[in-house]
Amino acid sequence: MNSNPAYSNSNGYYAQPPQHQRQHHHHQGMNRVRRGPRGRSRDGHGSDIRVSEATKQPEGAPCTDFDMAYFHSYAHVGIHEEMIKDRVRTETYRAAIMQHQSCIAGKVVVDVGCGTGILSIFCAQAGAKRVYAVDASDIAVQANEVVKANNLSDTIIVLHGRVEDVDIDEEVDVIISEWMGYMLLYESMLGSVITARDRWLKPGGLILPSNATLYIAPITHADRYSESIDFWRNVYGIDMSAMLPLAKQCAFEEPCVETIVGENVLTWPHVVKHVDCHKISLHELESVTTSYKFKSMMRAPLHGFAFWFDVEFNGRAIALTNNHAPSQLPNNHTVEGQQRRKRANPSDALVLSTAPEDPPTHWQQTVLYFYDPIEVEQDQLIEGSVTLSQSKENRRFMNIHLEYASGGRSFVKESVMR
């Protein structure tokens, strides 16, 4: 445990030291890492696959070593197996495609980050005239073989490269992508969707999903804390309390990706960020800040904060309007900074949710635990702010700065999701 007092906060927690002084700790909550280096990439390319020569590269979009490592991680079949086996994810996407079949049939589609090509194939089954399946990972080689095996080579064109680099010589009617990372914005893959939108999408074109919302809520999780921390107080009759500071750091220094349930959540969630995929800019993704104020619904120890997200596939109404004309917010539009008790008019749009009360997904929830819990009473205020920003070291990493106060005490916790 880094005991440098320069990083100590008023409550004895340790804020994150500079990244070059830190080591990455593997902890229990991250035992299902979807994003990140997993396995080796494969060399060689299929004879029919189109490979980008990187002839176009917009200013400000260099391909870094971190990007290459990220792309290589997606060459491993396990990461795609986990995503495809997530039935909530995959079946919701298929349902969304079929729900928007009238907007896809006979149209040109681009699939950003196509992976194995499954969403591209769903679009072809929905009657798309042409689908550009784009992926910078070597999994594109296998995607091309999958396309050929399903006799769809005349419809689906696999492009092996970044959306910043590949060439598509026509405007497209539809963009589809499964771009969401942990905490929605981890990985910064949404930037690729924005780039594809700005390069190729026709005015009034369809983007699936069309909207996304990130939430935060305070949680209590005594079992998790006991399992990771209180365990050390008595180990086979031996007092190992001296291990507690290190155990807290190793277990809770970094965000934990794990499954919680509705009973763990102390209040209605607060909206951190609402994303309109038709309008959001790359600049908006660099840093997101919100202030929150919760009132606890029960007396319980406050162990930390959980983040989750949902995405909506309500692009049909948007696609029928002119993107350049002023648009009205849909009835169920979520305003940042507000608490959301439940989705309004849930039948208006198909929703993929990762909320604790909904069926579990491979995204689970992301939890930022405190080193020591805070006892809160029913109706006690919990307030503060959170800032999520792209790491300057690697834009696919996320810096988290959390300020929180309750019962007259104020704290700060800093962490990096990497």
C-alpha cells in the first residue's frame, strides 16, 4: 500500500498516485474482463478481405500502440464468445434490427466494430442491400470466412481497418454498432461511431442504438465487503488484521466489474450522461462531470457507488426527420443531472439495460468501493460530484474522480479503469 502522505485524503483513504508509480492489481471484481488484451492476434489475411492501406487518416486520430493492443485483444475468440453468448445483448440487437427492417431493407449499412460479423448478418437477413462490416482487429479475417460460409459475400463487404482509415465510396443509410464498454464510455469506442457518422451517414440516417444513458447510485454490499476485507480479521483463528490496509487497496483501489442486485441500491439512480448518437461530438467524450444529491431510502452502511447504463433503439422516428432541422426531444428523453425512477413510456423504444434489477449481462455493473463504509440513516443526504475523463496516457482508459459527502464528512476517491 502506498503510504505517501501526498496522496492521503482526509478520511485516510489513498487517492490514486500518478500512473507511472502504480502497478495494476487484479482483483476479484474484475474476473470477467471483456475489454483488454486477451490472447495473441493472428497473422495473415483472407484472400477476399479488403485491407485498409491507411491512405486516409483525419488529423487528431493517430493509431497509437495502445490502440493496436486494444485491436489485438479482440482477435481472441473468447471475447466474442462471451459477447455472443450474452443473450440479452445479442437478442436485443437482433430484435432491434428486425423492428427497423423497413429502414434497413434495400439500404446500405455500416457495422462499426463488426467482430465475428453477427450483426452484419442480421442486417443482411433483414434485407440490407449492402453491409460494410468494419473491424480493425484480426477477427475480421474470421468474419470474412463466416460471411462466405453463409453465402453472403455479395451483400456483406468486410473491411479490415479502422473507420478512420477505410474507404467507403458511398453514403450509408444505417450505422449499427455494439460500442458500449463498462460504465458505457470505457474503451472510447463511441468515438469510432461518431467518426463513421460524420464520414458516411446520410442526413436523416439511422443509428442503432440511437441513445444511451449512464447512471450512478449509492450502494450497500455488506457481503462483498465481508468476503474481501473482514475475512482477514480471523483466519483459522489467527489475527491477520495487519493485512487489512493492503487488502482494502488490492480489492477496492480500482473499479470492480461485478453483479449487484436491486436490494443493494440505496436510492433512485442519477443520470451521469445522456448520449444522443446523432448529435454527440468527440470533444464531449473527453470529460463528463455531474453533481448529484441522493437521499438514502434506508439505514445501512454505504459501501460505494455503482454505475450502469441502458441504450435505446428508437431510431425510426429520428430517421424519418431531417437531421438539420430542430428536433423535439422524445417523451422519454433523459436529462443529465436528474434522478430517474423508471423509464417513461417503455413501449416507445426497445431498450437494452444493464441495471441491477434487469436480467444480467456480460457488462454487469461497475462498482467503485470505499476503503471504509459510511453509516447512513434513512433519508440522510449523500451528495457530491463525479468526473469521468479519458486518460491522457491512453484514451481508452478512464480516469474517475469521485467526491462525496454525508453526515458532515467529505471524501475524495480517485481511480483509473484500465
